[in-house]
Amino acid sequence: MKPTPFTTLLTLAAVAAPLLSCGPAGAQDRAARPVELKRVSRIVTLGDSITQGGGRPGGYVWLMDQYLKVLYPNRKIEVVNAGISGHKSNDMLARFQRDVLDKKPDVVTISVGINDVWHGFTPEHPAGYGPRRIRLEEYSRNVEAMIQAAQKAGAQVVLFTTTIFEDEPNSIRNARVANYNDAVRGLGRKYGVRVADQYQAFTTAWERNRSSGGGKLTSDQVHLAPAGDELMARTALLALGVTEKQLDAARPEVMKRLPNR
């Protein structure tokens, strides 16, 4: 098998493993319930263009699906892609019943925040405070409402922090998104749901890539390069209870399923 951009992830095998707790516990925090994949039949992945595009071969949703097929061949876990390009937390909340709950999922992954911040950046608003952004308070309310609705329907939730902008953690966009990611972590603690800390995984990988000369994680400063898709899938699957050992064992078979192999 010829080398591909996916091989850059081989040096990052330990990146995602520590990034799955809901953060330090407080007096009002609830312990996150583990996801029992052996009892899961359907996962809905809610998100924006990163999720919508993640359904293509090699995308993070496709990779999640293929890993689960390899690891649980008799379970027939269905992965439903509910990503729509350009969507923010208000858009996702508005369609949550139709696109998520009506699918009767056992597990919902919620990837939201990039556009809530990114859309605030325009030539007239270089600091990111433009009128198309979703303010932090509204963002938090929207995500909380989705958690509550999913839990009321009996579905488990896995929250994602955002991936990074621009392969540059110190950029102004990443500075703006930090509080949004903190809000996700706080909601995870409040509601006892798993948080796949994509942002931390990506910044850790970026640091390692910088020192080792590894490839980029984004393709256009927002959407993901192949290495980013694999890292996102890996971090998500770890949050779902798949182990590092299982992922490493299944990876050769998953990679063989990519087109043009």
C-alpha cells in the first residue's frame, strides 16, 4: 500500500487518548455515562460542513462508520450523517427534531461551534464580532437545549469541541472559539455526557507536527485534510468507548476500504 497523508497519524496514536473526560469534577457535576456500543444500533452525527463532508470516503464520519463495521461486524451499527454546510447552533437546534430525534438514535454526536464564531469575521469585522456570529450565551443555550431534548428522548450524547482554525492555535479565530469550547466542556460536566475534546486533540497534534514536520490537519484553514479527518474520527471513537488497541488493530482493514487502494 503506497504512503498517503493518513500515515502522518501514525505518530499521533497517543494524542486523543487523554482527551475524553468532561473535565475536572465540581460539586454540581455529573459523571459521564460510558457508551455501550454493544447495545447501540444507530448513531446520528450532527454538524456543519465538516460533518457533511465527513461522509465522503476518508472523511471522519465515513471513518467512524468503517471502524465500527470492522470492530462490530455482527452489530450492524448504522451511522446517519446529519451535517449541513454553513449551519450554526441555532440552525441545528431548529432541525434537531427532524434530522436527529426522528431518526431514533441511540447516540447523538454534536459537532457545533466553528460557524458560530467564523461567521462573525468579515472585512468590516476583522476581530470576529460581526452580526452573523452566534453570541456565546445563545450558543450555550442552543447546545444545552439539544442535550436536554436528546436525553429526554433516551439518546446518549457525545459533545465535540471544535477542531482548530488555520493550523495555527494562536490565531484570532482560535482565541475567539476558546470560550465556546469551554462552554461545551462545562455542559458536558453539567449533564454527565461524554466530551470528545477535538480542539485539544488537534492542538496537541499540531504541536507534534510542528516539531516533526508532519502534515497539515486542515485543507483550507477550516475544513479537514486527511490527517485531520482521521484524528477527528479517532477522537470521536475513543469517546464512544473504542480503545486505542482496537483502533490500531482495525486501522489496516479500514484503510484498505478507501477507494483507489
